Amino acid sequence: MVIVATGRLMVGFRKWFYNLSGFNKIGLMRDDIIMDDSDVQEALRRLPENVYNDRMFRIKRAMDLTMKQQILPKDQWTKYEEDHPYLTPYLNEVIHERKEKEEWTKK
């Protein structure tokens, strides 16, 4: 019983922190705010076109809202349950390939 309560408490805390972060209020997802580097650039290149276009729309809309110092109406905020890692699997693959290549060139 304690484990179940702790699990629910953690989910509640995650949702609270997710909303506190603020990026969801301008329509962004977690993977939209990953810092850009060469690995991220390669992962973005591998995204399906429709997923990439959706990301660019969210980022442009967020930039526009930020410039206007506005947020989306609450019913348009990105919800914790709807925020799925669309870039992370590609990024993990790119990082794994880079590390594998580095190991191979060491030999």
C-alpha cells in the first residue's frame, strides 16, 4: 500500500513540476527544449518530416507567444500525459553510434 501511495505521489509531483516549468504553457514538449548540439542536429535530421514540421510549428508559435509575452489558453497547454519523447529515441541512437565510432577509432 505504501509503494502505491508513493507512486501516485511521485506522479503528482512530476505533473506539478511539469506545469511549473512553463514550457507547456506555450505549447512546447519536453523534447522541444533539448539544448542543440551536433548529436541533436543529427537526430533532428533523422526525424520523419511530419514530426519535424510539428516541432517547428510548436517552436515558432512559442517564440511568437514569448515575444508578445503571452501564453496559450489553458485548454491548449501541452498536457503531461500527451507529452511523449519523439526526439529522445533518435538522440539515444545517435549518441550510441557516436560512442561506438569513438571506441572503434581508439583501436
